[in-house]
Amino acid sequence: MTQPHDLMSLMSRLDMQKLAQVASKVDLPALLEAAANLDESQLKQLTKLLQGGGNRKAAKLPEPNGDFFDIAGTLTERQRDIQRRVRHFMETEVAPIANEYWSRDEFPKQLIPKFQELNLIREIYDETGSRREDASVVEGIVTMEMARVDVSTATFFGVHSGLALVSIALGGSEEQKREWIPKILDMSVIGAFGLTEPDVGSAAAGGLTTTCRREGDTWILDGQKKWIGNATFADFVVIWARDVDDDQVKGFILRTDNPAYHVEKIQGKVALRMVENGLITLRGCRVPESDRLQQANNFRLTADVLRATRAGVAWQGVGCAMGAYEKSLKYAQTRDQFGKKIANFQLVQNLLVHMLANVTAMQTMCLRLSQLQDAGQMRDEHASLAKVYTAATCRATVALAREVHGGNGILLEHHVIRFFMDTEAIYSYEGTNEINTLVVGRAITGFSAFV
Ligand SMILES: Cc1cc2nc3c(=O)[nH]c(=O)nc-3n(C[C@H](O)[C@H](O)[C@H](O)COP(=O)(O)OP(=O)(O)OC[C@H]3O[C@@H](n4cnc5c(N)ncnc54)[C@H](O)[C@@H]3O)c2cc1C
């Protein structure tokens, strides 16, 4: 016969909310009477059961997996291997420090030698800066895996291995490519890309105010460049400036040890805080003709660079949303409310399924975009549509992630607020949603709505 103190001890282990739920389904007084008549060993067994022991094995929950349609299964063995290497790197080297450096508003430079060991850029470009036959798919998967853990890291990498490298690959002479491309591939020099100005963003094509003026074999650069990623520690910045003589946009490889190179880190940024964005000021900055990009004689070349790298930015949205989804599912499987994991609730499942559908739609769209790019069939409007869709869908997805996390969703330690804030940068750079929408609108209607 159960002793009163045994029963009290048993009762103290009970979750009263769960008990109330049980009471609505069974005859609780009869159950309690039966419990009171249990002998000691029966009581022990019951206690074990209530503690989650007994013969019942805890159900193994599915691991969060943001690749629901098995995009990885469409990759070649080499591409899969690259994906695995990047995932391992991001999870072991970047994930543990991402929040700390995001808070410090600083890029962790100690990652650069580790990036060098990974030797990733050579998986995308050859020694002359030409794209490998599956460059876009590889670049996409690499970008997705980076952004899945930390968008700042993907941006650092994209500015260097995309915008800076492609400017020289498309705009440089053979001699310039020989000098710079191997060092860019090695990451023994770090690059940046300076197009945007304090007063000129979307209107860069016709409105650059930074000027270049030729004096013999020297060019004189004057003006400012704003938002330039990596500019505070880069070894060179590709500067785009308008020639005062022929009014055409020209590109320059500006070495940052130039005494007239002045850069201030932009303060108060609340997205991509790990990326160091600079405000560059050039006053009478002298650059030799040998550092002018010899094939970059008008803005068409600049636009070619942006077109080549836009798909990569679309993939950033994919990775960011994927990371936010996986974090949210894990949280929902572990967070208890009302005596249950919140993943039990229909409304929470609705949020998770909505997120997964977004991620899957973005992945399949971007994979096809990259296949088109690798086949030489990608047009401006293809890249712009993917950028428009992924930036907006990523924004919607990270908002759902923050919702799944409740109040914890705004604490950095749960990560999704970092994804949430970083999405705001994706939304604006490499062409805002409006500008990319106008590109697609022009292509599908035959009417240009640009003003
Ligand atoms: C975090 C971050 C990193 C960046 N990194 C770099 C970098 O490394 N190098 C670099 O060169 N630049 C960089 N940029 C700049 C980025 O490319 C610009 O922010 C972008 O081109 C938009 O320009 P803007 O911010 O001046 O906005 P604006 O051009 O001033 O646009 C403001 C608003 O007006 C809308 N708008 C403008 N024109 C039109 C139009 N014709 N029709 C309809 N709507 C219009 C825009 O869509 C937007 O909503 C970065 C920006 C950010 C935020």
C-alpha cells in the first residue's frame, strides 16, 4: 500500500498542466485511487515512467535539413565535396565566432589564412581568371553554404572573389591579369570594389561624380566612394571614375598603400556588421596608367561585372533563409510551452512549412539560374528576377524565423536576428529590388520604365 509521503513525492514530480490535460480524457479520481493502492515496486515503476524512462524509447526527431528537394543530389561528386568542405569550414571556424565579431563590428582577419588553406576560388576560376565550366553552380553552392551560417562571410568572399576579381578578369590586360589573378586566387592580396558614392547609388551608370584626369602616364582621381566592403583592410580597390575628357567610366586598380588613399569605416551599421564597409576619399590621388584597367573603357564593362556576380547575391538570400529555417526548426523541437514542444502546434508547423517552401523555391530557382549562366544563356533579366525574388523571399522567411523564436528571436545567441538584420543589406546591394524589377519589367513588356 502506498504511503502518503510516497504519493506526495510522486505528485511533486507531476506537471500540473499535463495532469489537467489528462483529467479531461480519463477518470482521474479512479486513477488516483489505483495509485494509492500500488505497492512499493509498482510505485517505483510508475515514477520511472513519469520521468520518461520505462520501456518507451524517446522518439528520435528529424534533423533540420534545409535541402528538402535534395539539391545536393543534383551535384557532381566534386561539387558535393566542395559543399562539404565549405560546410565544415563554416561550422567549425565561423559559427563559433560569428556573433562575437558581428557585435564587435569587425571582420575576423584571422580567417584569411584559413580561407587560403581552403583554396576555394580556384574551384571557380582558372589562373587567367576565366570561369570554369560549372563556375556559377559551384559559386552558388559555396555562397549558399557560407550564408547559411553567416552572410557577412559570404559577402567578404563575394566582394573579393566576385566583384574585385571579375573586374580585373574582364577589364584587365593580359599583363594585369598575370600580375593580379594568381594573388587574388591565393588570397595573398584582398580586393574591394568601389562603385557607389555618397550621392550616387542606383544611378551609377550615368551619374558617377568621382573623376579621373590623365596627365602623361599618370591619372589623377578625385571623389568619394561609399559602402565599399573590405575597404578598411584590402590591398587594392577597383575604383570606377568618370574621365573628364571623354566622359566615359574607367576602372583603376588602386593600391591601398597609395598615400592619397583615405578610408573611414562606416559606423552605426546594423546589418552585415562583420563586413567592414568603408567611405573612401580620394583627393588628387595619383595612379599610374599601368594600373588603369586596359579593357574597361566605358560603363558597359562595369555592368558586365555586376551581371556576372548578381547570381551570387541571389544565392546569399538562399543560404540566409536556409540557415534561419534550420535554426527555427531546431528551436521548435526543443522549446517547451504548455507542456509540449512548440513544434507540436499547428500554427508553428505552418510557419516552418512556409519557411521551407520559400527556401526550396529559392534553391530551385537559383540552381537553374546558375545552370543558365554556366551554359552562357543567362540574360540580365534572369539574374535580376532571381535577385528580386530571393531578396524579398529571404526577408519574409527570416521574419518567420524570428516569429518562431518568440522573444528569444531578438537575442543574438539564437542567431536568427543576425540573419534578419543581414537580409536588409542583401535587399539593397547589387541593385535594389526596384532597379532589378525595372530590368525584368523592361524585358518582359518591351517598355523601359526607367526614369
Ligand atoms: C551593406 C552594403 C554593402 C555594400 N557594398 C558595396 C560595395 O562593396 N561596393 C559598392 O560599390 N557598393 C556597395 N554597396 C552599395 C549598394 O550597391 C547601393 O546601396 C545600391 O546600389 C543602392 O544605392 P543607394 O543605397 O544609394 O540607394 P538609392 O539609389 O538612393 O535608392 C533609394 C531608393 O530609391 C529607389 N530608386 C532609385 N532609383 C529608382 C528608379 N529609377 N526607379 C524606382 N526606384 C528607384 C531604390 O530602389 C531605393 O528604394 C553596398 C551597400 C550596402 C548597404
